[in-house]
Amino acid sequence: VGVPALIVLIMFAPRLFKFAPVEVSKAAPQIEKRIFNIKSPPADVGRNESTTLYKFGCDSDLDYKIEEETKGSNGVYHIRLKVTRAKANLTLPITIWLSQIVPDKRSQIEDGHAKICERVYVDAHIPAKEACARALERTYYGQSTDRQRAIDEALNQAREEIKQQYIDAVESRVKDVYVIYDFYAPNWQEPTEVLVDKALQEYEVGKPRKLSTTSDTTPTEKTDGTK
């Protein structure tokens, strides 16, 4: 390729290689196992012998187009904008907390909880993309005496919507799979990975609702991001 052709290519590169309107960047899950003193447990653990804490993170990078902008006599900016491009950046930190007296069986169960989170995270780009796509169809508003703050207010609404829709999707799946997994786990004799597979498979065919009523007689643990 000659020099003139390279110059032309560089000049028109932004038009030739446009970013997709919806993107997802997914970091590898980060898993940490920690031991605690049962007499002085961390606040997040409470009175549990063990627990698995996880957080499905979703921060968004947004491009936008201002559709309407006014400034009132009181000096307040009113901004109406549309998101033109959304990129969701996903993370999943997991911490398995085990007391120094926890039995091996309980430790294995917590390993399964972490694996379920990982398995759900494999397909997490799907609800993230769907949430970003919905944001592109909506209009967002912001107001402030500072113009940039008004813009940021509108963009933060979009970011929060994307984040909440994503979290609702992945966490509801995790919690339903947990119901199945915890139903079998106390008497399970095969490797943990086998039970994780079984729980996910039964979830796909609609078993969570049936098992959630059956397992009412078994102890349940926190499901708001913890196990």
C-alpha cells in the first residue's frame, strides 16, 4: 500500500471502523477464600459458620446526543438527551468466608455457591447487552444550575437503569439456582461440580418454583448477594 493510500485510510478510519452502539466488556471473576474467627466474625458474615459474598458489578460508558437544552430565568439548565452508544463493563468479585471450625462438607457447599455465580457470569453479557439496548431507546432528563451536572444527572439515570436491569437478571438466576442446589446439597455425595451442573440444568427446565416450596422445611440462608 502506497503512502497516499495510507494517508487516506487514516483520515477515513473513524468512519470505516465505527464502534458498535452496544458493547460489553467482561473482566474475569475474582475469587477469594478467607478464614475468620467464629467468635468475632466480619459484619457481612454475621452468625453464619460460612457464607459466600458476591457482587455483580456493572459500570457503563455512554456516548450521548443532546436533543433539547434550555436555561430558565432562574439559571437552571434543563437537558434532554439520548444515549447513542453504551458499553457495559462487568465485574464479579466473590469472597468465600469460612470459620476455622467449619466442616469440610460446608466448605464444599460454599465452593458450589461460588461456582454457580461463575457459571451464571459466563452468559452475563446477554442481559447486559439487552439492558444497554433498552437505554438506547429511551430519553433521559437532567437539571442543574451547572450545565455539566445537568448532563451528568441524565447520564447517571441511564447508567443506573442499565445496572439495575442487569443485576436483576443475573441475581434472580443465581438465587433460583441456589434454591435447587441447596435442596440437594446436604445429602449430596458426588463432586460439587456435578451438583452445580444438575442445579443449572433443572433451573433451565423450570424446577426452581417446585423446589422452592418443597425446600421450605430445610434451613435457608441469605440470598441478597450472600450465602
